[in-house]
Amino acid sequence: MIEWVLLALVGAGALSGIRKNDSGDDRTQSTTSVGSYAEARTLSEEEFCQNISAWREQWEPSIDRARWIPSGTAERILTEFPAPDRPRSWLDQILNRHSLLEELKAEFETHNQYHFAKQTERLKLFFDTVEKNPLTEEQIRACVCMDQCVQIVAAAGSGKTSTMVAKTGYALLEGLATAHEILLLAFNADAAQQLSVRVKDRLSNFEGVHEITAKTFHAFGLDVIASATGQKPSLAPWLENPGQDIEMIMTIINELSQRDPHFAHDWNIFRTIFGRDLGLWNMPAQPDAYGSGRRGFRTANGEIVKSKEERLIADWLFYHHVRYEYERPYEHETASETRRQYRPDFYYPDIGLYHEHFALNGEGRPPEHFNGDYLAGVAWKRQLHREKGTKLFETTSHEIWTGTAISRLEVELEGQDIDIRFDPARDAKGSQPISQKELANTLRVFQQHVKSNNLSFQQLHDAVAARSKEGDAARLAMFLSLYARISSEWERKLRDGGWIDFEDMLVLAAQHVETGRYESPYTVVLSDEFQDSSRARIRLLKALANQKDGRLHLCVVGDDWQGINRFAGADISVMNEFEQIFSHATRLTLNTTFRCPQSLCDIASAFIQANPIQIKREVATTNTFKKKSILAFGFEDLKNAQSHLEDQFTLMHHYIKAGQLKPDNGDRITVLVLGRYRNDLPNRLKRWQNKFGDLLDISFRTVHSSKGLEADYVMLLNVVEGTRGFPSQIEDDPVLQIPMPAPDPYPMAEERRLFYVALTRARRQVRIYTALEQPSRFLVELVESGVLAIQPVDGQPLEPCPKCKSGVIRIQNGKYGEFESCSTWPRCEFKRNIANGDVAL
């Protein structure tokens, strides 16, 4: 019996597998698996072959075998043309049956591989000349692949714009789309204009090339809304120039404050007292370091307290004019051989009241990272006050989170005749309150995410409730209450003026496409900078892809390694989720860069891929530069860095004159001076440009604004550790996590991507300037990995901390003389005695 079936399989395969290929030659293409035929054992061989042949004849005319067969075609065939029914049998297991779907996919994959090879050869002249340099094999594959949804993950300097231009030309050349059926979408207006100019320049020989649409997402959204409604909407005038949206938020705050005393009170309470987050329960907060070995958190009154919760209490007391003393020695002697003198957290001298704030949750437990004696200490303090007859008031972490601690404290103080007067204008001696502009910026970013994700207030409340389980519920609720009132006023102004904002453009446009009120004329859509996409942009792209029922080709190009615009609403998780978001998706890569030397590629790639969430790949280069590609210079006094930089420019200028340093293009060597912040701008820049400008093209950019640019040499300034260092430790407010998908959990993830962007601007070399006693943790990481040595210019070589690997060893003066410790103290507590080498880890 089995022998008969196997003979039938061979015959059926021979009869059904012959067809003419694209070249007119006979080629055998296996269409069905052995197991599939095994199910036909009850049929005669002739009947079986007839059924299969008839089925193939039904769908074969829908396949154009002279072109790429898009992903999803196999599924479409089996949906539209059900295969002949066949009984199942135990023979399926014996013959290791493959599904008919898999067989069709394999057949079409084989066809596409053949098609790619054929197109590469047939269109060699086009691929070699469409851009200034011949396309690589990866770029050609990106052009030829016409799967339904394609994601191109492009390394820095890998020619993604060239690929988009070439793919546009390929679609026109092969008749896959006419010019007016092609849409190019860019992240901002400058990029859209550059893309439009580039396409029209490189594809000028194609008929109708001027009909290709190149727009920003927002401009395209306006067109969609206008087409669907018959009226083109107007953008709110306060959104026409950068920064005006923040000014409008501040205007709304001022107007609400003048009209509504309750809002003014809530706004000022939040800004002065609750503006800084408290972190998450069970997670140790990193205190700041101050002189004389002190560490902690500075209050508005100027004290250094041990926790963020204590800071919040102290700030509330300060702005309400309540006299207090922090950690004043208890009025009774308690010091012994094993215990220091007791110092309660707060003391109110006007009423003789002690106040202890205990780090306890709702079940009365301390954080897991606290030592095991904490509860015993709580019990001892309570017993001591009972024995001595001193008044004790208690608050807990749980009460801070739920918002009851402050209200209980206020009732207690008022009950003992303390005059409580809220004064938001009181001049702080220590930590200053969050500025109105800073908080307005946070509100605006929050609003962008809320509107882009089309979240209702109920969804926001649910998200706050979920996050509140981890702590800080009261603060989150206060922020959401403020946001609701400010957002409502923003929307009222839009309605009254008949305007929309940027988020409305995308959300409304997506709705019109989804409902069919807008019928897209486009069959090919190319989208740039995909890693910077918001969820609203993704929704619009998905709506376009779905509307054409699989007949639209969507191609997005991006680099998750360069995802640095989260503050502007970008959600980098879309890079990894592309294949889940879009049906029948294919991921291609451009791993060949035309910019950086190979050694710099290797260093930067290893650095960025330390974050496991980044898409893994290896980058190769066409750059033949062989000298050292990354240098770092360390200074005891970083003010000397500009003089050293000027010396470098003098040497470069000399070598150019002597013919020992030659530009690759033009008559000048390009130098890009980069800073993490705008105030990193060197005050000698104009002088350098005037002094060396005949042979050196020197310009300054922030790292954020340098994306997309390149230069022969990159000079990266002020790469130090600190709040305003690189990486920046000015953290986004955790409240921004509420309207966003889960954040990248890797430490300093976006700052790491930003540092990668800085490194990969260089065609030859990166030179980094840092402080010997405070080098960036990123530099220490590179030193620790053996790919970088920091050259001391005016001091001693550094030694990476053996404990944390992110700081360096430096000499400190202590009570008993000099000792060595980590530069990141108090984050890392490594200490070493200079005399005997004893280590305290």
C-alpha cells in the first residue's frame, strides 16, 4: 500500500510541477508536499492529478510570475481558492507532512530569489547610476522586494535616502506605480523638502516625476482631512513656530490661575512641593553628593535630608511657614556603646512635637533593600517616646503615596495652633521649585502622547491606578487633575478658533482612512525615520496599508540605534513590533555604511548593542581610513579643553597646508564640534572659524541636531558624569510613562543611543573631551572594554572603579587623611585605603 502511494506521489509531482518560467524555459517547481499527496490515497492517481491541476488553474492567473510575488500571497490564494478536500490519515505522520501553506510560501520564496537575481543583472545600469555611487546588494534587494509591508533597518551612513530614491525609481521603471501613485513621508519639513529635491534630481528622466508626493506626516494628514471633509483645516497659530506650544500652555496656566483660585492653589502646590517625583517603592533612590561627606536630597530650606519623601515633607513645611528642625538631637540622652544619640526626623519647636517619617508600606513593611533592624528601630523609637512622655507624630511612605500624610500633618499642626500660610513665592534657600516653563513642557509632552495614542481620560485614570501600586499615587493624581483642566482649555481654544493641532491632524486623518471617507490614490508608500514614529503615525500608515486590501506596498526605513526623539512623542518600540503591527511584514537590513571607519563601526556597534532590546546586526564599511578612529583627552581642569582643541586645529591646518592631510571632497576638511547641550557652544568658535576657515570647515551642533549630518572629524565636548553631563541625568518625569507603552528598561537607554549618534557622525575620527576626575560612565565603559584610552593632558591617568565599572578612582580627603574612592560616590560606595590597599566594597 505504501509503495503504491509513493509511486503516485512521484507521478503527481511530475505532472503538476512543470510550467514556463519567466525566461521561457521549462523549470520544475514543487508545489505540494509528500504528505499532502498521501492524503489522496483513496483517489486514483488520475483523479488526484486532475483535482490538483484544476485547483492551480483557478488561482494561477492571479499571479504575475514576471514580478515579485508579495508576502501574503499564499494566504490569499488559500482564502480565495480553497484547496480540494482530502481525508486525513496516520500516513501524515509517517511522511512528515508539511502544510500546503508552507509549500506555497516556499515556492514563492524560490521564485523571488530567482527574480531578485534576474533583476539585479537585467537592471545593472540603473542600479549603478540611479545614485552617485552604485547600489550595494542590500540596497538592490530593498528596491526589488515588493512584499506587502517592508521594514528596512538601516545603519548610520548606510544610504537610506539613496535607497528610498532608488526604490521610487525602480517602481516607476518597472511600471509598479505611476508617479502620482507614489507617496514619500518624512519626519519634518526639511527632510521632506530634501527628499523631494533628491527624487526629482536623480529621477529627472522619468515621465511625471514631479507628480510624486513628498510630504511630512502632518501635511499629508491635512490633505487627507481636506479631501474627506471638503474643507482644509487650519493649524492653530501657536503651533507654527517651535516653542510656541509651550508658551500657549503657560498662557493657559496663567489664565486659569487668574480665573480660578482653586486651580492657582493646586498648580502652585504641585510646582513647589510635588514637582519632583518620589521614585518607585522598593527601589533605592540615588542621593546627591555634597561636601564634607554628606549625601542626600537638598530641601527648599537648604538642609540635606535622607529621602525624597522627607524632602517633600520639609518643602511643604517651608512653603507653609512652619518652623521645624531637621534631625535635632532628642532632648533626652540615648547614646550608648552600640547606639548613637537619637535624632528624630523633624521637630516643631513651637509646640514641642517630634515627627518621625517611617519607610513603611500599607502592610507596615519597609523596602526590601533596608536592613533587617529597621522594624526594631521603629519599635524602639515608639517605646522611647512613651517612656519619656514626649509627643510623637508619625507618617509613613504609604501615607505619602496615598496623599493622606500631608493632610494629617496639616490637621495635627492646626490643632496645636500652628499658623499655616501657603506662600508659593517664598524665596527658597536651597533647592529651587520646578519652573513654570519646565512643568509646562512636561505637560505638553504628556499631551502629545495622550492625543497620539487617542487615550480617553478613563484610560488615563486606569493607567494611573495601575502605576500607583508602585508608589506616588497622590502625585500622579494631582498631575492628572491639572492636566485635565489645562487640556480642556487647550481644546476649547482649538474649537473657538476652528483650528486643530498636530496630533489632531494624524488621528483625524487615520480615522478618515479607516472609515473609507478618504480613498487613497497611492499604491506605493515610503516612510523615512521610522524609529521616530509616534503611535498616531503608525495608525495612519496601518490604515493606508489596510485600505488597499494588500495591494499597497508600504516600505519604512529607520534605525532603532538612532531613536533619540522620545521627548517629541516618538515610540521606539515600533521598530521591534513592526512585524506584529503590520500584516505580512518583512524585515531587511542595510548593514554597509559609507561613512565611518571599520574600527569606529565596531566600537559604536558593540556599545549600542549592550542594550539587549536593540536590533542585533553587524555593520561593515566601504571607508578605508586605517588610523585610530576614536581618541579621548582628559583634563584636571576642563576649561583647558578649548585651548587644547585650538592646538588641534592649528596642527590640522598645518598638515593640510603641507599636503599631509587632504580633504576627500571639496577644498576643506570638515569638523563638527558637538555638545550635549546648547550651552556647550565654545566661546572661541567664531575665532576658530575666522582663523582656520580657509582650510577647515568648523561648525557646532548639539548631538540631537546633528542627526543626519556627517564630517571628517567630530569633536565631542564635555563628556562628563553629572546631572547635566553626558549621559544627561536630568530624567524625564515618570508621569510621562502613563500615556506611553512600557519604557525601554535599560539604564540610560536613550542617552546611549544619543552617544551612538555622536560617534557615528565621523568619516575619519572622533575626539572626545572629558574631565579626569569626572569622566562619563560611557567613556569608562569604553575604557573598561579595552577599546579606548583616555589621554591625560594636564593630570594623571585614570583607573576605572573595580566595583561599578562606570566611575574612576580618585583621591579624597577624609577624617583620617587621604583615601581613594569612586568618582560616582554616593552612587557607588567603593573605598580604598591608600596606605595598605584595603578595599571596602
